[in-house]
Amino acid sequence: MIKSVLITYLLIINAAAFILMGTDKKKARHKAWRISEKTLFLTAVLGGSVGSILGMWIFHHKTKHWYFVIGMPFILVLQITAFYLFVK
């Protein structure tokens, strides 16, 4: 039960992070109101780091910002480490 809830949550948060990256890229192209970088990082921290990283590279978004290029994978490594320590 808990495992299926966790998997569902991770699928949803990663899909949301991916969609946010794509939406922000589209808004950037049209010079429209943007999604804050704080929001993009928050979704990654809340478990959407894989979706954020995929969105960065698929949409070619935020790839020139060092704090995204380094920060997003760093968040993922921290999450994997925390998961490993928790399951261990």
C-alpha cells in the first residue's frame, strides 16, 4: 500500500516537474510571464528531480545556468542517497 502510494506520488511530481520545464520554456520563447526558478527547484526537491532533469535536456531549458546544470543532478544524488540510507 505505502509502496504504491509512493510510486504514484513520484510519478505525479516528476510529470509535474517535466511539464513545468516545458511550460516555462514555451513562456520564455513567447516572452510571457515565467515560472519562478524557486518553483522549478522546489518541484525537484519534493521528488521531481528526474522529471526536472529530463525537462531541462529535452526542452533545452536552463542548460546555460550552472546552478541548474549542477543543482538538479545534485538534488537527485541526495535523494538517491537518502533513499538508500532509509531502505538500508
